[in-house]
Amino acid sequence: MLMSNTARAARLHYMANGFRVLTPGDHVICAASGERIPLDMLRYWSVARQEPYASAEIAMQALHGK
């Protein structure tokens, strides 16, 4: 039986200019807010921390420790 990637969290490796899918899925979870981020909407992440963020504001808060 084939499994769908729908409603399944992906595991990614974040790089400076993109990311590589390690485990298929349709979304990731924001490291700061816990919000579900569809992969096609993922724009913000930390290469050093290997964490995704739901928005620029959340990314800035997380990276500056606020």
C-alpha cells in the first residue's frame, strides 16, 4: 500500500540557498511557534540551528533570543 505525504511532517536539511528533503512529507513545524508550514510556503530557516520558521518576524525573534 502506498503512503501519501499528506499530513506527514518532512525532515529537511537546511542549506544557505535551499533545503534537501531527508524524509518526505508535506510540511514542517516552526521551531518557535509550533505552526505547521507547508513546504511550498517555507521561506525562513536557520542553517546553523537546522530549524524552520513560519515568518521573518518569528525567525528574527528566535535568532536574537527574544
